[in-house]
Amino acid sequence: MRSPNRILVPVDFSDSSRAALHYAAMLGAEVGASVDVLHVWRSRDDGESRTPLLLEFAKSGEGRKMMEWLASFEQCGGVAACGRVVPGGEASVPDAILQEVEVGGYDLVVMGTHGHPGFWRHLMGGVTDDIVRRAPCPVLTVRAEDFPAVEWIDTREPDGAVSAQPV
């Protein structure tokens, strides 16, 4: 079995996503793989151009979280991270992630899982479950309880730049 070269980490900014990101950082540094952090975001503008999407995302709370997470990722992992955002609604999140996996040529997906109990998961389904079933590459799942992520504090610079420091 060969080591992964390209790792994709879809995030929803939950504790389990943070744990997955931390794990991917360590794994990427260990095997020399690149790591991309993906967020599927519902934009108010459904246009075809990515520029308005990126501008709107950068101004949003999720955009600020992405910047903070990328800064913390680079502090803990020893590997550079690339942030990605793609448009999508709740129903299309798995499809958007799978499209990125295929188009980006990723050979591993690392995802957080919320670990909902059986009936709830059966009733609601789950993005991670869907990705595990349909992905063209291996999917590694991480629960926040099993792999607690490093806590980071935001030390925002006066010019608005973000740097993160371990707690």
C-alpha cells in the first residue's frame, strides 16, 4: 500500500472537523503529502463566477474561521495547507465533496464524524457516511472524542492578519 500524495479534508468547523484537520496535518507531514482544506458553502449568489463566491465567503463568519483554521493548521502540522471553498447547499454537500475528490486527484479523504447513534444516523443519513460509501479513494474518519484536536487561540494582529498560537 502506497502513502497518499494528496489529502482532502472537508470541514464544517465542528470539533470533529478540527480533529480531522489536526490528524491530516500530522499525517501529511509524516508522509510528505499535500493537504487541502475544503468547505462547501451555501452562497446567496448562485452565479457561475467563483470571484463573487470567494469575496462573499471571505467576508462571512465561515470565511474568517477558514483563515483561522488554516493558520492553526500550519502552526501544528509542518505542512502547508491550501484552503478551498465550493458552492453547495445541504443536500448537495456530499456531491460537491466527491466532485472535488475526483477533479483534484486526491488519494485520501480525512473527515470528521459526529458519531450519531444508529437510529438518528439511519433517519438523517450523514455526509461522512455518504462519502465513505461513494468515494473513489480511501476515507479515514476521525471522531473528536478519539482524537482531540489542539486548541488554538486567535491572536489577531492590528492590521487584521491572523496568526494562531497553541494554548
